[in-house]
Amino acid sequence: MKQAPSTTGALLLLLGLMTLAACSAPPPDPQNPASVALQLFALCGTEPGPEELQAWFDPDFLEDHDVELLDALDRISESAAPNLLGLESDPNAQEAFVDLEIELRGAGRAVYNVKLRRIGAEGWRIAWFQGPGVEWPSRNRKGAGLTTSAPPEPPSDGW
């Protein structure tokens, strides 16, 4: 004889299904630059293969900077899920800039900037990103940069 499921069992099953539905995010849309920029943090902590890199990053920059990209992804792998701060695109919709914010442990926040390029019908690809302590592809800046340090103090004891 079959027994009807108990109320507790049904509630646990329903709770499990709700949790699963809440955790599964919609697949990223390659036609939406914000969705592609958020994919940057979804790839962190995984070991993306060449197919994944080709799907989300500008192929013009991948050729010479793929190892540098994997290093940059490692540096941000411990980051929390980002929040979208803003999205700007050029009038021709060929480039877009997305600002993302993550909450830091304890207190504070970090802002990441992502530049995307439209690659024909394939959609948007990440062409550049930077945040605290990370930039890909790096610009190899040389020379003096802008700083915000205090001016030197005059010697007080004759030294």
C-alpha cells in the first residue's frame, strides 16, 4: 500500500526546489554588455578553457595576453559577486563601459571598470578591465604618474 507524502516531506521538497531556483542565475546574454561584464566575476575561481575565453573576451586582445588574463582572473577570484553601478555606451553602440562594485570583507568597497567591444552578431566581448591591483591587458605605463601623497615635511632637527 502506498503512503501519501507527509506534509514535512512536501515542505522540504518545495524548499529545496526554491533554493535551487534562487541559486541558478539566468544565462548571460552576449547581446547585453552589463551581462557580459558580470561574467568576468563568474569566471573567477574556475579554470576557463579557450572556448570560454573566446566567448567572453575580445579575440584581438586574447592572442598576446591570455596568460596575463588568467593571472588577472586569479587576482580577483576571491571577490564577492559584483553589483552593477553604471553602463555607458558610445552613440554607435560599438563600445560600452560598465562599472561594477563589490563589497569588501569588513567594510568598504572596490570598483571595477570594464570596457567592452561589440564583435558583430556575436555580441559584446570584454576588451579591458581594471580594479584595485589588477588590470588586463596592462597598459605598461612608464614614467611619472599622478599621485596624491602629502608634500614632504621640512627637517625639524637639522637633518
